[in-house]
Amino acid sequence: MEQSLLNIGFGNTVVAERVIAIMPPNSAPMKRLKDEAKDDKRLLDATHGRRTRSIIVMDSNHIVLSAIQAETVSQRFVTLKDSA
């Protein structure tokens, strides 16, 4: 079984099959989700010090922050799935 890697910016990738949701970070529930994940040590920051532009929820209950727009990450995800 081959796993696809989803590029989330700046050389960072996640396993596409384990992605549950790709969300913009600007709503209160998303900020709360990020804060809870940080408190529980489930937060992975892949922004390289840049502004968070998307929050990726993984099936392992980890939260991944990316500096790439949620729409762009979603488009990459769809393209990856279509080519598989």
C-alpha cells in the first residue's frame, strides 16, 4: 500500500490518507481547537514562524498548522487524490 504525501509548504508534508479536515484558522472554534491541541501536546507547527493560514486535522487527533492558505492545501489534496 503506497501512501501519498501532501505538501503543506516549506518542505513539510503529511500523509494524505490520514487527513480528516483542512480548515481556515480564523474562527473561534478553530482557535480553541489549536489551543487545546497545544495544551495536550498534539500540535505540530509547520509554519516556520509565519502566520498560520490553515489548520489540518489528522486522524491521529493531531493538529498541524501550515502557512499555506487552506484553499491551496485543499486544491493540492484534490489533485493528489485525482492522480492516484
